[in-house]
Amino acid sequence: MTARDWHADREAVFDRDARTCRHCGTADDTEALRAYPVGDVALEGEVHESALVTVCADCFGTLSDSPSATPTGAEELFHHVRETTRIQGETISTVASFASVATALPGDLESALDDEGEDAALEESIAQYRRHRRDVLLAIAVVDARLERLAALEGDADEPAAADALEAFSETATDLQSALREVVTLSETVATGLDRCHGCFDALESGPTCDTCGLAVRETADWEDDDGTLAFDRLFATINDRLQEASATTETLTDRTTTLAERLTAA
């Protein structure tokens, strides 16, 4: 998948992202930048620019390198866990921001229609939706890569107590990832309910995929009222509930990080 990004207009992606890594914020020269595909990109053909995000060489390595089981000490292991906790905590904020932008879209689109056209304000809302979606998918992918690395390192916790604490942390972090993905999917469903592609946000035509970027159109049947219209209020309430549940899971994750630190110190 990452090899296919060369088929896209990488320079346009870099310019759009101000030649800055969208994960860590590093500004780099063109030679060190990479265009990384996020989300459920089409399996064949070019990757649309709406699914490409600029990353630096270090972040690209985190995302692309195969997990290594190279032995590491307790201090390095805990540093990896602590950083993963921090990044995942920031990811929750990124997910919440995306959900906020997505749930504002029906009102933005209605205002534009009342004004007989997609005005500049709506175009900015659409641009924000695309940008926030790329950022949140990238953030989730980074945490996934770090958890894969952690799974390869779990055998380094020699003491049973430390191993149990590490396993508990990994399970909680994985559960949180699933919860965040669900919020993202629900937020993308808002776009589909507006007859827009949840990826590039272009208008949907008839057919199972978007004519512009090739993404499969999201199913909305679970969120439709009897008259076939999307029940946005019910969808928004569910998004809010899932965000609150994710926040509660974060507290558990923090507790398990602390427990792991204590166990590694005692080991």
C-alpha cells in the first residue's frame, strides 16, 4: 500500500500539508518527507489525495517497519508504554475534534442550501472534515504500530507480575483503539447521510463506491428512520456516548501504566 503513494501527486500533498509531518509536526525537506495512505484506501489504482497524509522519515518508519522482538531493558520498555499512553491520550482529543467537525456538517450544509450554493464557509467546513479525518486516521495508525511493537516486546518482562501488568495494559489500549475506531466510523456515517463520500466528501452517485476516490460507501440502514432519512440526533447521541466511554477507558489505561511502572521498578 505504501508503495502506491508514488502514483499520487506527492508534491501537491506536501504543499497542502505545508511540508510538515501531520503526526509530530516536524518540518522537513522534500527528500525526507513521505506520503502515507490512511483509512480503507481502494485496493487497486491510485490512492486519492484525500487519503494521503504527509509524514517525516521517523514517523514513516514507525508506521511501516515490521515490529522487532529485539530485547530491551525495563526502562526502555516502560518508556515505550508511557509514550504510547501519551500518544493515545492525544488521539482521543483528535477523535473528539473530528467528531465535532463531522456533526456540524448537516447544519453547515443546510445553511449553504438556504443561501443557494456551497459558500466559502461550507467549503472551509468540508476542508476541515477532510483534514481532521486524515489526522485522526494517522493518529490511530501510529498507536496501532506502537502496540504491535509492544506485543513483540512483551516477552522482555521477566517477572510474572510485570508480564501480567503489561498484558493488562495492552488489552486496555487495544480496547480503546476499537472504541476510537467506532467513533470515527460513526462520524464518517454523518457524511454518508448527507450523500457525500466519507473520505473525499465529494457527492455520491449511484453505486457501491465513490466515483472520485474509490472508497466503498458506508451503510446507513441502522441509522435511518422509517421514512428513510438519517436520524442525525440518534447518531450524534451515540457518538457522544462512545466518546465518554473512551474517556473512561483512558482512566483505566493510566492506572495500568502506573501499575506497570511499579512492577518494572520492583523487578
